[in-house]
Amino acid sequence: MRPAAAPPLTGRVTDAATGEGLPGSTVLFDDLKQGAATGADGGFRFNSLPRGRFTVQVRSLGYNTVTQTVDTGNGQPLDIKLTVAATEIGQVVVTGVSQATQLRRSPVPTSVVDRTRLNQTSASNLVDAIAHTPGVSQITTGAAISKPVVRGLGYNRVITLNNGARQEGQQWGDEHGIEIDEFSVDRAEIIKGPGSLLYGSDAMAGVINFVAPDPVAEGHITGLGTASYQPNNNQQGYSVQNAGNLNGVNWLARGTRKVAGNYQNRYDGRVYNSGFNEWDANGYVGVNKGWGYSHLTFSTFNQRVGLTEGTRDGLTGRFLKEVPSGDSALAMPVSATDLRGYGLAVPQQQINHLRLGVDNNFVLGENGARITLQASYQQNLRREYGNVLDPAETSLYFQLRTVDYSLRYFLPERNGWNLTLGTSGLHQQNRNLGVEFLIPAYKVNEGGVFGVVKKTIGSLDISGGLRYDVRRIAADRLLLDGNERPSTDPTADPKFPGFRSTFRNYSGSLGAAYNLNEKLTVKGNLSRGFRAPNIAELGSNGIHEGTIRYEIGQANLAAETSLQLDAGVSYVTDHVRFSVDAFTNNIDNYIFTRRLLTPSGADSVSAEGDGVFRYEQGQARLYGGEVSLDFHPHPLDWLHFENSFSLVRAQQLDVESAQRYLPFIPADRLQSELRANFRRQGKRITNPYARVQLEHTFAQNRFFSAFDTETATPGYTLINAGLGTDVANAQGRTLFSLFLTANNLFDVGYQSHLSRLKYADYNAANGRTGVFNQGRNVSVRLVVPVDFK
């Protein structure tokens, strides 16, 4: 029997000091996906909430967020008083926890990048936009392709979620980015540490959840238009959104267009074939009632991106392009015309990612018990074009289809205990449809069960749980004839022998957060994570253009397991915020590549002249952390001075000195930002801000020096700046928001240690090796909200 809906829930949000109502505040039940905006007097109303005890958060710009547990069935109005504060101490997270939890009460190290910060940050892609977060960085291949790195680990060691559901692409590839529309994201929640407890294999290093906008209030229909422009690579972005909620039927629909040309810097000029273009659409439609909610979700991401090879003319240093010359290709210097416009050359990628899913939350009674079910079908098509004689030929073409699910049962709260039981898993199939073969066709079946418990004892929050997973990978055998085409002839050459591998493992976590008082919180968490080897590590046999080498997998690799200890302390007042988060992480069976040697001890080389590498295993240890110190001096509460420092140390154990450090570990980084935020200037200018940021990245001399695959990277300092404001009408309603941002203001020529283009050809024109990162870039963004009802 469905539970009866709760009586209407009403309330008022006021300024704690003046008692005045706060219009435009957000009142949100995260677990129920129901929200409301306060009216002119600060009042709000919910008509169709389920009965039970649920967490509500109340937000208003310039005030501390208030979070509390509400019994929706008692009929009592809520009186929410917000206090003005310069620091944000009440943020709520939904990632890595069994239910919506106040950030300071979660023992798992978690960061939040909200929409305000995303709008104020200029970036070419979504991962770059969050990479300023302490402990987070990115492996890049030009302006379009970035892969997240959390505390030194990336690739299949970090799970990306699209509004809580796993995003499944070809995460193993160096030049494979994520496939999520940047304009569809309201905030990013980042777990820094094993998230395997709720998400299974591949969450060993962390989880990044890109969360959709809050639901529209009952009885409202809204629109949102966004336009942006970045002159460095002439990047244009346009996005249009419509959302509504009428009698519990709610929806959101968005369309996005992005296009960019070749980016430029002071040493390379314009970088040939570094542009991209993108078409996206996403949203949902569903119902929210007294029994919960049910939504049908969809997204389609479609991108073409040029792949910069960085080959150069030996005399002039100009970039080279391949052009047809009879039956062969000829390398020619690019012209000024080649560097202008939005055209893409070979090699390039085409990525099409389609997702259809359901997101359900069923309330089972008036005691707060509920069941959530997420399930989706995903198809990821990745084509790589590399033949200049036949530009339409797909050198590599992967068709990855995934069905994934997550089912959770939230038991009623008893004596302060909250218990969640669940299961999640996936079925996945990948086919090779191109003319080249790097990995075998394969199937994956994975399933896991888990239990998570949480208990609040006064100021102490304790949480923990266990999970058990089984993953089976079946790779197909492939025989090739003399023309390198698939064959059924048993005497043909075996490209892939085929294999069957099964991985069983468990994850666990136990942590606590203790609020010594309203200002001081200490945290600790001990967790065990695991990661099953990916298909490239198990079965690759071919030239991987993304790494410029010949790779060989090993079918007998064991799963990686990690034991991580996190400890943190935070001190927060109205004018000072100080936090320290430290970790140590030991990984058994760490997977890495080792160059093969000939019997004589020389380096092995493939027929095409590339070095030959095979995946091996060893022991690894990582440690480090992040320190943040923010000042908001009284009485200058509008002034913010925010500082952070992050470092990672990562080593392999029991290896020769050249292999001592793990590959692609980010350098130490110091960030300092001075920002001014104002409430209102006159009648029309609201929430203006100005910011200037110093970002210093230290030299990275701890690098994987074996096999000439990595080199040291000098340090560099970048200055970023920005300003913006909301513009309102006479009634105080926002007409539009304008954001102006400048990155690398002084046009510093630099190379990130995690840039793959750092290892491109030597430039004879300036004596430098590789391609440099983007130079000075100014971004203009206009956001226009519309209220239809």
C-alpha cells in the first residue's frame, strides 16, 4: 500500500539578525528531489512530500546554509533563520554517503564545486573547470581532452558519475576524455579516496559526481540561456534549458553547442589540429508525488576533436600535416590558413555517447523506509580516423554498450541508527568495428552487494560498511589473415588468444567525524578499495596512438587492492576557515607498464619502430594531502583571501631507482585568491564580485624516468582574474548574469607535467621540446534566466 502524502509543509526563511524575509532562497530535499524557492516575504510551501524524516537544506547567497532533519508528517511550519557569513559551512553532499549528509559530518574527504564557482572559472572543458580543487588535477591532450586525477591516481581508478549514475566510456585510454555536457552540471562532488563501498571496482582512487540542477519548484516553468566566448581558440558555447513542475509532473530539457579552433600560446603560436566541436542534449521527465518520484533520464553527447601530434619541420619548427601524394602520404608544413577557422584534420576522434535511464525513489511507509533504483542503457561509440588517404576510414572503432543498475534499500531509522543495504552491477559488451585492433572484443559482467551503517551520537558521527564484488571478463579470440583482416582460418596468425578472467574482492570502510564544538571538527577514515584490471591491461596487443608505443597486456594480472587512511581537522568561524586533510595509501598489485628487452638486453622495438611495453604489477605507496586557509577579516566581510596547498608523493617499492616514482604524478601546487563579494550596489546591480588568483605549480623532479617516457617539468606561476555581476529589474528579479574571466593573464609559456603534448617533437625555431599549454585566455559568459510561470 502506498503511503499517504504528508500534509502541506510551509515555512519562512528570514535573516537571523533583522527578521526580514529572504526572497529567492532555496529550500531543498535532496533525497526526494523536491525543491521550492521562497517568495517576496521569505515564505515557501510543499504540497506533495512523502511522510517521514528527511534532510532539508536551505540556501541563500551570502548566508550560511542551514541543514536539519524534518518530520514531514507533523504538520508544523518551519521557521528557518539564516546568518550572514563569509564562509560556507553547511554544504550538503549526496556522493559517497548513504543519504544526503552535511559535508562537515561526513568522514570521507569530499569537496564541492558549485555552479557559482563553475561560472566564475574559465575552462575549455568540464574537467579543467574542477581541476583547481585542492587534490584534483588532470591529464590533458590539448584543449578538449582532460581526464581527472585525484591525489595522483586517474584512468580506471576514478569513477565518473553523471548525476549519480556511472558514466561508462573507454576510460583506459590516455586520449579518452569524459562525455558529459559542461552546461548540464550544477555542481561537482569529489570524493578523495576509495569509493568502492558504494560503487564497486574502479572507485579505488575516488569518485567525481557531476550533479544536475535542483528541481524546479511546484507550479513553475523556467528557462535558462547561456552563451560564452573565449578568444584564445575562438571557442563558442551556447546552451538553452527549459524546466518545469506542474502538479507533480516535472521535466528538464537542454541543448548545447560548442565549437573551438586551434588554441595558441607564446611559443607555438596556434597549435595545429587542436580544435573540436560538440552537440549535446540531455534532461529528464517524470513525476514527484507523496510516494516518492520516478524520472526517465536521457543524454546524448556528440563530439569531434582533432588529435594534435605535434610533428614539426626539422629546420623551421613549423607543424607538419600529412597530405595525399599518389598512393602515399607526404608531410608538409602547415600554412597560416590551416591554423585558422574551425576545420579538423586527420587524425581526429568522433565520440557519440547515448544514455537512457530511470531514476526512482519509492517511500515504503511513514517510518522513512524507502527504495531507490537507478538503471541505464549506455552506448559509447568512439571512432579514430588516421588515414589521410582515406579520411573516412575508421582506424579504430569501438562500440561499447553497457547496462548498469544500482538498487538501495534504506531501512527505517532506529535509535539513531541508519542502515542501507544495496546491490549494483553492470553488463558490458565491446566490439571492434575498425580496421585496426588494439584490444580484443570482450564482455564484462559485474555484481556486488553492500551494507552501510551510520550512527549519530551527539556530536559524533560514525559510519562504515562492507561490500563484496565479482567481475567476470571474457575476451574474444581474433585471428588475422595476411592482409590484417579477421579470419576464421585456424592457421591464421593469432592477434588475441582470448581469455576468461574472474575477480572477486571486498571493500570496507570505517570512519568518524567529531564536532568538538560549532567551530572545530576532526575526522578519520580507514578504507579498503580494489580495482579489477581493465581490458587494455589484460588483453591489448598493438600500437596505442594515445601513448605512442606498442602495448601488450597480461591476462593473468591480479586485482589491485588499496588500504588508505585519511585524517583531517577543520576550524571554521565567521571570518576564518582552516583545514588539513592528510592521507596515506598503500596499493598491492599496482599495475604499470615496463619496457620489454631483447635477449641481449636491448630495448624491444615493434615493426613500426615503436617501443614495446608490457603491463606488470608491483607495490605502490602514496601519501600527501591538502591544506586550506581562508581569511574574511572583520569588518571587511566582503573581502575573501583564500589559500590552498596540495601535494602527493607516490613511489613504487622494491624497484630500481629509475622506476621509483609512479608515472604522471602531479606536482605540488599553491593557490592564493583574493576575492571581493558584494550584496547589492544600487537597485540594479546585485551580487557583484571581483577576484585575482595566483596559481604556482612547483617543479616536478620526482618522475618515472625509466624507458625515456617521462621527464622533469619546471615550475611556473599563473595569474588568473575575473569579475562579474547579476543585473536585476526594479522588482529585484535577475535579468541576466555576466562573468568575465582571464586565465594566464600574463601569457606565461608553460607545460603541465600531466600534459601528453609535452612529449611532442623538438621545435628548432625556439629550442624547446613539445607543445605548450594554452596561453592567455579571456572568457565572457552571459546567463539569462527566464520565468514563464
